[in-house]
Amino acid sequence: MFGARRVLRKSRLVPALFVLTSGCASIPPSVSDLPDAAQTVELEATPFYPQERYQCGPAALTTVLVASGAAVTLDDIVKKVYLPGRQGSLQFELLAAARTEGRLPYPVDGTLSTIWQELEAGRPVLVLQNLGVSAIPRWHYAVVVGIDTENDEVVLRSGTDERRVTPTRAFLHTWRRGGYWGLVALKPGELPAAVDRARYFEAVAALEEAGRAEAATAAWGAALSQWPGDTVALFGLANANLALRNFAAAEDAYRTLLDRDSSLLAARNNLALALAEQGEFDAALQEISVALSENRDAAVDKELRDTEATIRRRKAIAD
């Protein structure tokens, strides 16, 4: 049985993706002004999970996941992200846990206006604060659920406080010391209010790497609605469909890519896989033959020949 694992190495498949996303995990250390018309926004229905000692990470993540409609409990998330040895949770664990719950964790820009936009879209924002000082940090995860510009305040689900009201200046100070790091939990198919193409593609690629091919399919579809015809997004959609065994859909996407650029050997390799899975072995071998004739890279040649050998074995069994 063929699957997404038989594609060429990612560094050779979609180099554009990795050039675009290099360094995108860091959040710009700046805070922009709120919209001129901004007054007050607060997501009062956002759930609240008071934290146990050192468990602000699980509590904050559960808050944004449940707010997004995920069926998850605080105990579930504690088991996934709480590190007793560190008495807390790392950002990596929060991102990974969100993916396992079928959500796309998207790192937001480090600006108050971005938080405002997400709140207006109905999404609370998980943020990392440093409530200590640089020399003695006290890391803390909280969830922004409101901004009141009239009173110059930010409203948080934080610690054991269901509605912690903090002066905006104080919030920005602690958020700055936390590197302006924050995320929203997107349902598959949703786009963030302020979307960055490279960062979004990186987030979807990580979702697919986590084995959430169905969610990745919806996310790549959303990317194509935002950036019609984008090669990286179309390749991602094709690979997700291949992993889901939606072979006809994968074939269509790979053919579209090759119609645009016949030199995309990764697309031709994966097209051969999709054809073979549909029993079209001769057509699959023809695609590999074309790819081998056009390739000039020894490492890629090995991958193509591995694919060819596998298809021939499958054809012999079928015959």
C-alpha cells in the first residue's frame, strides 16, 4: 500500500516552503496601535479553567481549545503538556497538543491590534507573559478575552482569576518580556484575522506532520481560497489527499501542478503513486520514466527508482 510516506524528501519536494518559513516562528517585537474606532471587545462566554499550581499552560490551552469547539478536558491537556521536572509547559508542547486535538495553532503577530482583530473574530488569544524580571523570570500563560480602550485595560483568563483586569501598559510590559508570543486555535479551514502566508503554511505543514491529514486538507483548502493557485498550497493539498487515500483528488492536484510546471519531479513522483494506487500501473511507470529522464540529482534518482521498484512489484502481484 502506498501512502504519503513514499513521497520524496521534503527538502527536495517543496524547497519554497522552507525558504519562506525560515525564521517565522519568532514574533516581531513591536506593538502597533489599535484601530481608530476601537472601543471595547470582550468574549464573555470564553470558558474558564482555574489552574492548579504551575499548570497555567494546560489551563490556558484548554481555554482556547474549548472556545474553538474542541471536545477536550483540562485533565487531557495536563497529561499532554505538563512537565513536572520543569514545573510548567513549553511552547512546543502546547503547539503539539493543539494539533493532536485537530486544531491549527497559529502564532499571532506581537501586536495589540492583532489581538483585537482575533477577539473581534471570536477567538481568544493565548499569550506568554513574564511576570518576574529578566534576571529572575516568572513565566505565565494567560488568555486574552477582552480589550477596553476607554479604560485602557486588557481582560484575561489568568491563573485562578476568571476575569483579571490589567492596565494595558502593564500587560504589554509583561508580554514584551515573554517575547510577544501568542497563538490562536483555528478550526481546520479557518484563517486567522491577520494571516501571514509563510507562517500559515508552516503551521499547516506541522499539522500534516502530526498525522492530521484530514485537518491539513481543510487548512490547505483555506490557503487556496486566500491565495488561489499557490503552488505550495496546492502541493500540500495533493499530499494530504494522498495520505487520506483520496487518490483521484490527489491525482487531479498533481496534474494541475505539472500542467503549470512539468519540471516538478516531486509532483510527478507522487502522481505515479496516486495512479498506482488506482491500479493504473503502466501510466504510473510512464510518469516515473519521464521523471528519471529529466532528473539530474543522484539522491532524487534513488528516490525515483525506489518508487519505480515498488510500483513494479505491485504490478507483478496484480498481474
